[in-house]
Amino acid sequence: SRAMASRDFGMGDPLALAAAETGLDASILLVEDRPGSADRLAAALGQHHTLTVEGDPHKALVLATEGAFDLALVSLDLQGFDGLRLCSQLRSLDRTRTMPVMMIAETHDRARVTRGLEFGVHDYLMRPVDRNELVARVRTQVRRRRFSDTLRGAVQASMELAITDGLTGLHNRRYLDSHLGALFREATLRNRPVAALMLDIDRFKTINDTFGHEAGDEVLKAFADRVRTHTRGIDIVARYGGEEIVIILPDAEAEGAYGIAERIRERIEAVPFAIQRDTRTVSVTVSIGVSWRRPADASPADMLKRADVALYRAKSAGRNRVEA
Ligand code: GH3
Ligand code: MG
Ligand code: MG
Ligand code: MG
């Protein structure tokens, strides 16, 4: 019926969305240890959702942290256990914090319902539970959860976009600028080493002139990929300019940084790059300037400046080399 609804109304139509939503199939954890009540709740929810029933609150907590449930429905009067405590745990644990939690309570138990709502339980139902109300309230929570998940995903995606270079997928200069200051201060404070590599492809203009700008883009992307495979997860690899990459190596001593630079230079030179729609391969070399944090450095700019000077020396000395 979901497919039919979107066919009838068209994508993006609010009516179509509302109709499709009635088919929202959620994965629900029901924590209830009274068989009769569990059966009744399961009968009401089972038509719309995938249900897991667990009577033991300790096991339920493990299930909730391990499984990807869209919602938990918790009975407040479990045998010998305060269901409210389970709700509180579900609301506070990292793994379950974003999952909606609903309480099922006795009418004489309004005080505990209020406490639950105060520490962030999303909603509740009073016994005897009305089927339609149950289904409607569950649907509201599931819809709310899906919406905030979508929103969170969109925010993350746009944040990612803002700090990523579109062509190479490396960090962009904005990211480097905004993270390097803090990284550098931290290293200065703890007197830890930091190294910087500045890479610039040799005679890249000639590559563009020979193979075309599009092929140049392709080489640049493959170059960036290859450089990245020779760095560690904690390193910052950023596209600094056109065909220039800066790599920041936290905790790297002088010798280690020089070694990494030399290895990258060798790996670029060793294997020519293939390009689409061209049988020729492109031989690429890179020049690299290396520098380290010095106690006298006031900011990362001082360190980067020396890497730039070293890079200039590598170019003057004939290219395809590492200078420090
Ligand atoms: P060298 O560094 O060895 O001195 O020579 P070079 O030819 O590489 O000179 P330079 O680094 O000064 O210039 C880089 C050239 O790279 C200039 C520009 O046309 C080209 N370039 C910069 N960004 C891009 C890009 O995103 N795509 C392509 N295809 N070319 C780019
Ligand atoms: Mg240059
Ligand atoms: Mg160049
Ligand atoms: Mg350049």
C-alpha cells in the first residue's frame, strides 16, 4: 500500500507521505512479564510492527543496547523490578539514548509516570491499554524518531561537505586551518612532536597540456588516493591548493616524518597513473618539503612556512625529491 500511495499522489506530496506512513514498520522491544498483557499488546502492535517481547529487564537492557530497535515499550510493574529504572537506563546509555521509550502504567501510578516524563521518557499508556491509542502513540514516536534521524543525517552530510574537497575527497584547507591550531597548541603544551609535509606535483601544467584538464583532474584524484593510503588515521591530509597537499603528522619525530615523505615520493614515482579514454599512462613525480614543530614556533604557520621553503628547495634542486 505504501508503493500504491506514492504512485497515486506522487513523491513529495504530503498526502502521499502521510499515507505511506501508515505502513511504517518499526522494530519494537516490549518489556512485559505478564503473559496475558504481553499477548494483548502483541496482538495490537503485531499487525503493523516487528515485535520482540522480553520479560526479564536485565536481558531487555542487553537486547536494547545490541539491537537496533525503533522504540521500547516498558511495563512499570515488572515482577520484583522497578520498570522506571530500566527506562532511566535506556534514556542515559549512549547506545539507546536516541530510542524513544514509552511506559505502560497502572492508573494509580501517576506519580511514577510523572517522574519518568521528567527524566525524558517520551510517552506513556495507562492500563487497560486501548488498542487504537496504543497504535497511534507508537506511530507518533516512530515518526518523530525517523524524522530526527533523517535530520541528523542531513546535518552530518552537510557538515562533511563543508570540510571536504570535492575532487579528491581529502579534507579541504578550511578543515586544516580550523583543526591545526588546536592540534599545535596541544602538542606545544605536552611537548610532543608534530611534523608537516608539503607536497606539490612536479610539472603538473605539462600533464594538463599533454593529456587535457579532465585527465589532469583524474590524475590528481588518483594521486590523492595513493597519498592517503600511505598515511595513518590520525594524520590530517588536506588539499592545500591546486595540486598541493599538506599532511600533518601528530606525534611524528623528524626521522619518521622524513621516512614517510620519502616513501610517498617513491610510491608516486614507482607506478604511472592510468587515465580513462586514453591508452597512455601518466608518469608523475612529486616534490615534498618536510618541517617539524620547534619550541620557538608561535603557531603552525611558522612550521608550514618552513615546509614551503623546503619544498621550494626540492623544486630548485631538480624535483622528485624530499627536502627538510
Ligand atoms: P612545478 O610544481 O614542478 O614547479 O610545476 P607545475 O607545472 O606543477 O607548476 P605549479 O605547481 O606552479 O602549477 C600547478 C598547475 O596545476 C597549475 C594549474 O593549471 C594546475 N592545476 C591546479 N589545480 C588543478 C585542478 O584541480 N585540476 C587540474 N587539472 N589542474 C590543476
Ligand atoms: Mg609550484
Ligand atoms: Mg606543481
Ligand atoms: Mg603547485
